Amino acid sequence: MKQEGVNKSFLKKLALSLSVLILMLLFISACGDNNETSTNKNNDDEINNESKDKLNINKNGFPIVDEQIEISVMAPGTGMEQWDNMVTLQEYEKKTNVKMNYNTPPVSDFQTKLNLAFASGDLADIIYAAGSNNLTSGMEVDYGQQGVLIPLEDLIAEYAPNIQKILEENPDIKKSITTIDGHIY
């Protein structure tokens, strides 16, 4: 019984940490030019540095940014509550100074909407909970090599020490979110 409680607690903390990580990492890239793509590491570094320079990111504590920014989020709708009405997410918006604009199609339509977003180039800043059926590891690698998705491992190391620690202490978790090209997207 006790082990089960520990696992649930750990999973809740991991889910929350990963959510915050995704938000923080994509805040960094949110102000980048959506038309800009790169096919090599030098261009990726240049884009990431350019995005960081445009934002005044606070490495510790809240708010994450001093001047409010807006980012878009695409995630499957749960059918329970609209994401923008969730009290926890509203509180995070206040704490972080990041306004979230949600696109949450029903789970049954999510894959179609995600495919359309990739095809049109009209992607959200954050794609959350896409799942391996909707966004396969191979797709992540392809879109990553095209510069459509950005590698997150360097940003995790720099801006998310708690996530970095979890990944170091739990190599299976890191392995499960790392694609065959060695990146976490």
C-alpha cells in the first residue's frame, strides 16, 4: 500500500514538473520567428539565443518573465473542463506572467487537428499530451531535423534543474522521452 502511494506521489510530481518544464522551455522559444527553420545545430543555437535575448527570463522563482507574454497551447480536450477555466492553470498564468491561449480539440479529433497544424505550419508554441499515436518518435525526429520542433535537453539542463535531476536519477524516464537521434522534443 505504502509503495503505491509513493508511486502516485512521484508520478504526480513528475507530471507537474514536466508540465512546468514544457511551459518554461517553450516560453523561451515563443518569441522566435515561426517561419524560421534550421537544419543544423549552429542555427538552432542562434535561434535559441535570439529568443532568450528577446525575453527577460528569470532563472529563479516567479514570475518567469517580467513582461507578460502570450503563448499558444494545443492539447487534447478532456471533455471535463475547458483548460482556460482550470483554476491551477489560471494561477500559473498569474505566477509566471505568461498568458496561455488554448486550442483543445476533442480527443477524437486531436490527431486530425494536429496533422493539419503540422501540414499548414500553423503550430502552437506548446503541443501537450499528443501521445505516441498522434506524434510518433519518428515524426518528432523528422520535425526536429526540419527545425519545426526544438530539442529541449540543453534547455532542461539550463532552466529546469529539478527535471534534470529526475532524468539523471531515473535513466528509464530519460530513455522513454529521448528520440533515436538523442534529443528530447
